[in-house]
Amino acid sequence: MGKKGKVGRLKRNPAPRFWPIHRKEAVWIVRPSAGPHSLEKCLPLSIVLRDILKVAETRKEAKKIIAEGNVYVDGKVRLKDDFPVGLMDIISMPDLNQFYRILPSHKGLFLNPISKEEASFKLLRVEDKSLVKNGKSQIAFHDGTTMLEKAEATVNPSEVVYETFATLKVELPEKQVLDQLKTRKGNMALITGGKNIGKQGKIVEIEKTEAKKRRNALVVVEDEKGNRYQTILDFVFSIGGAKSIISLPEVDSVV
């Protein structure tokens, strides 16, 4: 007989390599629940509290802290310790005055400390868009969320306000759009995948695509030291114009 439902267990050894856990001190580790991020691109809240922030010594303590409503993700209280958090998510613990944004690094993901003011907004990358009824367009973001937006009143009714691969700055927790950051030459960007994951800098070149998908277009990013990194558009996340609008760590400080 085939399996029914999801597998509720996860062994430590095959868990994502960037999780900061001991592989051999125990057999099992908490498995992230189904949510906005895939298993390979997320961290469960209990691991964040116990193994990264060290505010709990055991999973039981972490579950208690979370169940009491002390942990916010993107401005909303999360009550389950297996809730998955991933790229650009905002983790807030107001009682401890601690706020973090999840960013990419050469190992995978890490928590970057930010101010309370910066924790009031999140960046969402537009992954896809489609027209729906009543002249609106549905926009799909990198974290699995969607948003309905009116189509732009132009000669071409299928044209929508926000471009694919652009980044939207949204207010938390209402998700009201504050600004749009287009992925184009001269803008600041983070590389979120591939061998150059975690690198940051200005976009200096974007390949023009004709015979292949735009998602696979080659992009060159140059950091402040003049080093250039080549990746594909699918791994480019815009974070500002001439300057980044989010706090970034020193490249050498990410371990």
C-alpha cells in the first residue's frame, strides 16, 4: 500500500547542510511543516531559537517560547515551532528587542541582525504574474505568497504594473506595497543561488535573451572591490538602486 500524507520525520544526516546542528549526537531533527518555503531553502523556528539564537536550550523550551506568542514572522505571530522561515523573512522578538532578516550566504541562509525600523518592511521578488477576472492581475512572489493588483490602464490591457523579477518593498504585516525595485543595470542585487550565492554588488550586465528563457539569462554582478560574478537572472534579487535599502553584513563576517 502506498504512503498516505506527508512524512512527519526527518533524520539529522540528510537535513540541509547549512542547518547548524550536530549530525551524530541524535538521530532525529524537527521537520519543517508545509509552508512558504521548501525544505532545502528554509529553517524551522525551533532550530532558529535553539541552535542559532541560543534563547532556548531544548526544543521543548523553544516550543514554549513560540507557543506563548513571543515570536513574529513577517509581522505575524507564529505558534508552531516547525514553521519554515526562508529568504528575506523577518523574524522579530519584541520582548528581547531582537530583529533579524534572513539572507543568503555561501553556506545557505543566515540571520542578519537589523533595527526595529527596518523590521517593518520586507522585500518580495515577483516570480510570475497572470491575469484574472475583473481586470486584475495575480502576482506570485518568491516566498509562495500572492497578491491581486489592478491591471495598468494602458492601450494594452494585459500589461500590469509590476515586472517579473522585480522586487517589491512591502509594509508589514499588511503587505502594502511601498516601492518597486526593478532588476536592471546599475541597481544593487544579491545572488541567491549557484556557486556565487551570497555575493552582493551592482548589476553591470544583463544578457539579452531571444532563443532561451529570460530566467536563464546571464547576469554579471560587481562588488565594491571590483570583483565580478556571473550568474543567471533566476538567482538575482534586487535590493536597491545606487545603494541597498536593507542592512547587509560585511562579506568577510559571514561564516
